[in-house]
Amino acid sequence: MKKVSTVLVENFKQLGITHVFGIPGKAIVPLLVECEHQDIQFVLSRHESGAGFAAAGYALKKGIGVALGTSGPGGTNLLTAAGQAKAYHSPTLFITGHPSAKDTGKAQGQDSSIFGTDLVRMFEAVTLFSARVDRGDQLELMIKHAIEKATSGIKGPVHLSIPMDILQEEIPAFTVDMPAFTYSVVSNQMETVISKLNEAEKPVLFLGKGVHLSRAYEEVRWLAEQWQIPVMTTPGGKGTFPTNHSLSLGAFGLGGNEKATRFLEDGVDQMIVMGSKLSDMSLAGFSEALYPKHIIHFDIDQTFIQKSLRLPTLYIEGDIKANLVELQRRSETNSVKIKQPSLYVDENESSENIQKHEQYLSAETAIKEIRKSLPKDSILFGDDGSHTFYAIKHYDIYEPGTFYFDDVFGTMGHAIGYSIGAKLASPEKTVACLTGDGCTFMHGTEIATAVDQNLAVIYLVFNNIALDMVDKGMRKMIGHSIGATYQHALDVTMFAESLGATSYSCRNTEDIKNAIIQALKKDAGPTVIEVMVDPNETPPILNRV
């Protein structure tokens, strides 16, 4: 017989987890003790949200992550991180404490039951599974349910509330493995797909975040090359297809390229959507004049099929990778009609926003310099703000799976934590975070976590002394901005140095280049690179209605 806390942490090790993230509290002390005994490193974050972000970033690279929060506010502080993990389809296990199961119904400090802050119900809206473990003998089934929900099918965050006295109960030991089964439902429509692709005169592929979820990079590239279909990506789909490929149109939607828009303006008869909800960010600038005649929509989740675009649609249910493998198998025995694509190439596509200013740098110019200076296989997490939409438009992708951005939930500052988790999961990789001064105000203290862990994460902070995306949006909407600019700017370098990080402030491309060279040195820890960008530059985000 072993304590519940002991068995739980043994299963963390069985699942390959080496780090868990959180902030200590009385209700979860038994778990912290077991992590220490079993050589699982507890990573002390600066806020529970930051712990959840880091655990989700870790999960994206490791397969599953764990965030711990104590009862009451420790749990509620994790809710935003769970919502963000759900948008990323990140298989993250959120565990929250509770003072005492046997005293439920009595007045308790930081009560997380139905008599206080009902964390199980709160987490239901932002996870795929949320439950309370009321007895030690429930743990085995509850953890199995949680792991299966987190890692199979749609994937995403799950939550278990475990009272402190239950953690100390003794139960028989057990082992939970990652599910042997996977969500590999294959559509019976493959012959129809082949037929429609053969018939299409001017098709286009539109890739979303679901391609990241299924890791279908090679299969998508095969499809594009087999039928010579031009490829554009949603904001969340950025990083799923190399931008230097001859079939790449770049991004469409918020932060999209003119090249993709011009291609659609010439008329498309068949659009093949891969793993996208087709949100307002993905369809920004997508007027009825650009509508295709027909859509083939590959997605594991049918919730939003034909909701945003009420056009004739062939829905291909299931995992994208599994369906494309089957399509490849069938195409080998079928006649495939190969056409040369008609790509719109704008030879005069210019850097229209580049402005010379002795005090500030164009954000567009800065993104291009960052891309030149970072290794081609660097993993970049884009935070939510105009800074990342500049990257969606101008940051080149050489290897799929090296750029992550969420265009659904959109938590400012989340990428600061995600980069910490990803670096711990993939220490051999160069990991960078593109963020802004507004995001840094919100969750920048997590940089101190990277300092404590001596993680060589590169933080690129665009400082324009404003909540730029909101500021520019309001100016377009009502003619002026309300509450979106700071009276006192964040001194990023002083802030970073106060947290123990190396920092640089950049006002030209040479500064950026030299700062990144220093950040990439073997003995470098976390480096914060501030880029003073032009506050009057118009970001590529004003095409959303």
C-alpha cells in the first residue's frame, strides 16, 4: 500500500514527466514532497497562470504536462491557463488542492468544494474533463479518464481536484500508461476527395492549427506537391508549411500577405481547409467576392463546420494525418491529374510600413532582422498582440513546427510561460518568445522563473508604449484611443535586470543582430532583448470587421 500522492507522482514518472510547474500551498504539500523524493523537479513559477502556461508549453513538446495549484485562489488563477491550453489543444493535467474531504460542508479556508469556490465546475468550461477525487480508491479510474481525454482525439487540458487528506490515504499501487489507442478515424470519402481534387481548376490549401495538433507536416506537403496546390495559412496555422516553398502563399487573415489575397481575388474553385475553425481572425479580409465554389474541410472536430462560411462543404472527419495517409494510399492506385499552379507573384510587394526614425525602429524591419539572426530551426512562441501579427506576415518558416501562435483564446503574456516549458522539454533547441510591453506588464515576472532554471530562452520584447493592437483598432473604430497607451513606459531592460536576466535595448538592426549573437552563446542564460518600435506604425491587423 502507498499514499495517493506517492502513486500519483510515480505515474508522472511513468508518463515521462521530468518537471511539474506551480506555486506551493498547504493543500498540495504532499505532492511537492513526493516530487522531491522521486526526483521530479518542481518549477516554482511567479503566478499560477504562468505555471499553467509553462506546463502547456512543456506538453506541446513532451506529450503531456502538469501544473499544480493549491485550493481556492491557487485554482482560480489556473483557469486562464487552462483556457489557453484548450485553445492550443495542449494535453495538460491541472491538479488543484482542497483543504479536507472529510470536513466538506463545514466552513474551511480556501474551500474548493460546492460550499466555497467550486473548482470542478469552474474548470469544466476550460477543460475536456474536470472531476474531484473524493476517495483514494477513485484515483486510478479518474487519472485514467484524465490522461485519455488529454492525449487522445481532440487533445487538451484536464483537471483533477484532490483534497489534502485524500492525498495522504493509502491505496494499492497502480500504473497508468499513455493510451495505446489513438483517434485514427478515417473518412470513407477519400475517393470523393480525389475526384474533387482532380476536377479542381484552381484549388488552394488553407492550413490551420490542427495541422500542428496532428503533426501532419509531411502529409500536407505531399498533398500540396502531388496536386500542385498553392498553400496559405491561418494566423494559428503559421508554422505548418515552409514559407520558402514554391507553393507557399504565406499567411491569410489577420497579419496576412497581399500575395494570398491576390491569389484569391483571381478566383478559387476548391478550398481545402485543414484543421481550422475559420474564426474571424482567420477570415479577416475574406469577403464574398473571394469565396470558393466548394470547400473540403478536414477536421477532428465538427463543431464549426459550415458555421463561418455557409458554402457547399465536404467534411472529412478525423485526424488529419490519418486521413492524408489514407488519401496517399488510395491516390497511388488512382489517376491523379497534375496541374501547374497559377501563383500570383507581386514583384513590387514592398515594405510599405518601413519608416526611418532616429528613436524607433519599424516593427516590420525588426521582424525581418530577427528572422535573419535566429537559427532556422528556432522554436518561436508568438504572444498575443500586434508584434506577432507582424511576424505572421514577415517571419519566414523554414521548418514546420517551429512557430506557435493562438488565434482563438488569445491570452496576453502566455508565450512568456510557454517558452519556459518548451525549453525544459527541448533543451537542445533554440527557443524564443516574441512579446510586447503590454504582455510583459502582465506576465513578465515569469522571466524570473527562466532565470531560476538558467534557461537560455530569448525574449524579444517590442516596446511601443501602448497596447498597440487595441490602440490601433480603436483609432480605426471610433477615431481615437481610450486607455490603451501608457503614461509611463516600461523600462524593459531595467525590469529584466531586476529579475536577474541579461538584457539589451535595441534601436536599429545592428543592435538586434548583436544582441541575438550574445543570447545564442553557449553559456547564456535567459536574455531579454527590447526593441523600441515605432508607436505610429500601422500593424497588419485592421482588416478584421
